[in-house]
Amino acid sequence: MNTSANIEDKIFAATSIIRSTAGIRVLEFENKGISIRLGNSSEVFEELAEYEGLHISDSLSPCFSRIQSIAIQWQTEDDQPITGEFHLPHLLNSVYSGAPTSPPESATAGQRKVFSQLRMIDDQSRWGGDSFTAIRVHPGVTDPELWHFSVGQGLKKLDLKYCEYFEALLLTKGVYAWQFLFSEASLREHEHTRWRMKKMLNVLPRLFPAEDYSILESRLRERL
């Protein structure tokens, strides 16, 4: 059974909707398509267990994607636009690529360890953003933690499971900084991020009326 087909369809549908929605201008788009060569979820998880000591839980199978790489950057067409971006690499390539960045010089020993264990699953720095989201991997892990890093606000652990991340990503369409709604960070001292989140929740329900944004609205209220 192909458990990844549903998430692949959802990812393709999200990029298609973004590209066809009036009021949005697509700045960049790249789709390398499905990679049969890299294997299905069970084959990839077995390989990661054998070569990396990562015993990924089967509960992650429904959100495993065989897409080799897909990326999009977009912007709303108004006087104060919001911009979104995501780049989703294949999980196998992410793990084998190693840590996506070096820790800042100010990082503590604990933070350096976290940085060394990060493997990027969503890049928002490819076309002008300054952030990425990664899973934290180490031998024996079954359900990896998710961490978000941005140059402006540093490293934050996310209150999201792996599959939940992709659900939220497809809901937000990759608006910059949406991940902070699922961290412990307060937005009271971050005026621009606070503006962006409020703008997102004003604009996206209008552009995508079939979506339910109530969870994001609740998260925003908690961070103000």
C-alpha cells in the first residue's frame, strides 16, 4: 500500500492552488517530481535504521513523501504584501546531507549539540528568507523533535509532531515566520513578526475560504 500518496497529493495541490489563486504572484517554483528510486516509506525507514541508527516510527509513514524536491515562493499583490516560501527535500537526502548550518558563536554547548543533530525538512532561506525547520535526529530516535531556526530569532523547539508540521505548513502556505505560532516565543517584543501573523490571518482566510484557520488564530492569541 502506498501510504505516501495522500501527502504527495496534498503538497502538489497546495502548490497548484497557490499558483492559480487571484491576488497571489508566484516568484519562484520548482518541482522535481516523484522519485521512485529513493524508495517508499518502509524502504527509506529501513535504510535509515541500518545506516544511521534512526528507527523512525511507522506513525510517520502517512506524511512521508517520495517527492524528490518541491519549492515555491509567492507574494500577495497588495500595498503591504506578505510572502511565503517552502522547499521540501526528500527525507533521505535531508538526513544524508547532515546539519544544515553551523551554530552561531554565541551558542551554548547544549545548543551546539542540537545544531549538530538537525536535519532540514523545510527550507525558507532559498529565495530570500532566513530560516529553516529541521528534525532532530540521533541514534534510537523514533519520533524526532522539530526545531525552527531563523537568523533574527535563533533556535526554537516547535510544539508540533512531524506529520502535524506538514498539516500546518499546507495551511499557512509557508508564510514567513508561521512556525513561531507553535513555539514558546512571545510575539509581544517582535513587532514585525506580530504584524505578519495578523496580516496572514486577515488575508489567507479571504484567499482560501475553504480552509479552517481557527487553530492559528488561537495560537496567535496565546502569543500576544
